Amino acid sequence: MGQIHKLTPLMVKNTNKIGWLADGGGLYLRVRAEGTKTWMYRQTKNKRRIDLTIAPVHTLSLADARKIAADCRLAAFEGRDIRAVLKGDNSDHTFEEAALAIIERRKQSWKSDKTGIKWRRCLMEHAKPLHKKPIDQISIKDVEDVIKPIWYSMNHSARGMRGMIEEAFDLAGALDWRDPDKPNPARWKGGLEYLLPDYKPRVKHHLAMPYVDAPNFYRTLLASKHDTRFALALTILTASRGHMVRHADWREFDLENQLWTIPAARMKKSAADHVIPLTPAMLLLLPTTSSVPAKGLVYPYRGKGFSENAFRSTLKAMKLDYTAHGFRSTFKDWAMDCTGFADEVSELALAHKVGSSVRRAYRRGTGLTVRRKLMQAWCEYLTAS
């Protein structure tokens, strides 16, 4: 370690030399250009130098700074977090605080209330056994214990929760509530992947109606003139996700140019608006095409639109096991089997990303003209007598 206790109180008081003066054993006196003097502790960990502030010289004597440096050396030897020695408050921060903090920071980017419900259920309910534990003392075994009980029964949620817990620990490190150099106890690669069973449930796809049955179903669907059925019909004709139609607002519609622009904020994992060309068949499904309101839901229900169960209930009443989302697959199968349109066109109609990020950067257009032809062909196929 070399010589320690190189400085004297007089040297500390009188020196004005800008820079770092070593006392030994990791303790330094840092003198800045403005004349301020600060006690610092320097640690080298994994070939990386870490400089940590102890306190200003005017608040801590040389003797007291040496005591703290000795505590830091002991903590490093024992593998403990040196920041806990210096700050004395890391152990006061719990996982619950970290969980609430990450929820607060993430909520600004959520596109629906369902995302918030999912985060709170995972971090505030399933991860509750971690809540009162100091964030810097939680082990990988602690994290395993909260994930494993739902690993088989709710595997998708369990994997999502692991990621959320990992983010909470990362934030705690950024806030200096735990040593950011310590391995994240919720990380998957090189961590939980060896403790949790290698299990992935079989993916259950949305049940899709064969496209040969779709025209007859479409006619049956519109036999009863009800807004829920009209909304489902528009969902099918536009190959949209259900929530796009259920929460559609009149401000999104340009009836003069026959366009429906869904804002990126309402899209799934998209930073761009999605423009859907409207066909005559689609326009017939709108509640009105004259005296269109300036704003408001296109299909209002008790002031807030249909719930996600509305389409499911409609299909159940028709004694069908298919899902509204499954009609996107119906559309895709029809486009592949029955048309000569390029695969990219139907993918764009489904609002899917096509090609690499480089390719997308060079393709600035949305293929609106050719997509209009595709959607017109789809509508003619479904509405043909």
C-alpha cells in the first residue's frame, strides 16, 4: 500500500497548490482553482479508478478523514459497498423506494393505462417481499424467490417483472443508492438464467378465421346494425388492432382526402403515425360522414368508448371462438394467397416494421397509393355478394 499519513494539519491548512495531495491509503486532499479543499477517497476496482467525496476540509479534520479512509479500506477488503461508509445512508433506501422511483420515471412514456397497471402489479404486488429490504443488500437469491413462484403459471409476466426489477436496481445505482459496480441481482445474462428453470411456454396465437369464411361472416356481422358490430367491421376492413378503432377520435379522420391518421402515441411500439387509406366500404361504417364532430370518440360508449371485451362478447354471441386481433392474420393470409401485392405492402398495412433500420431510413414513403389499392381489394373481397 505504501506510506500513509503523509500530510500534517499545517500542510492541509497552508497548501494552495491546485491538484491532489496524497495522504496514503486512498485518502487525498483535493485543492480546486477556486481555493476549495475537499477530502477524497480513491479506489481502484476492476482496473477502474473511482474517486469518492468524503467531505470538505472545513467540516472534517485530518484525523477524522483518516478514520473514514480506514473504514473504507476495511469495507473494500470485506467486499462491502464503500459508498455506504462514506454516505452512511445507503441502507436507508429500500427496494420499494427504487420501485416507486422507476415507475415515476417510466410513466411519462406509457401509451396506455394498462402499462401502468402492469408495472404496479409486478413491482408493488408480486415483488412485495423485496419492499422493505435495503436496496444495496438484496441478493440474486432474493430476486429469484419472488420470480420463481409465477415462473410457470405466469411466465410472460414473470419475464417482464424481472426486467422491471432490473431497471429499478439500475436506477438505484444511478441515484447512488447502491454501488453501480456491483452486479445487478436481477440481470438475466450470467445471472438468473442459471437459477430459473429453462422454460418457455408454447406461444398461443390469436385464433384467426380462414379467409375463405370471412366474406360470409362479414355479411352476418352487419346484419344487426349495432355500433359494436360496425366498429368490429371497421377493425377488420382496416386490418387494425382493436384499440385503434375503439379509441378512434374524429380529429384523426380526414374525410375529404379519405385518410385516417392514428397518432404514434396510440400505436404499439411506434414512433411514427400510421396512416390508413379509407375506402368507400370503410366510410359506410362510420356513424356519420356529414356534420362530422370536430372531436370526440367515433364510437362512444358511456362517454369513454368500448372496452376491450366488447368485440370478444360480440364474437361469443355469434358462437365463434375467433378473436378480433386474429382478423389481422386473416387479412395477411388473404393478401399472400390471393393477391399479387408485395409482402412489404401488407406488412405496412398492418403497421409492422419492414426491413432493417438502414433500409427504413432510406424508405421515407408509406406506400399509401399502393396500400389504398390493397385495402380496396380487401374490402371488395369481404363485401362481394
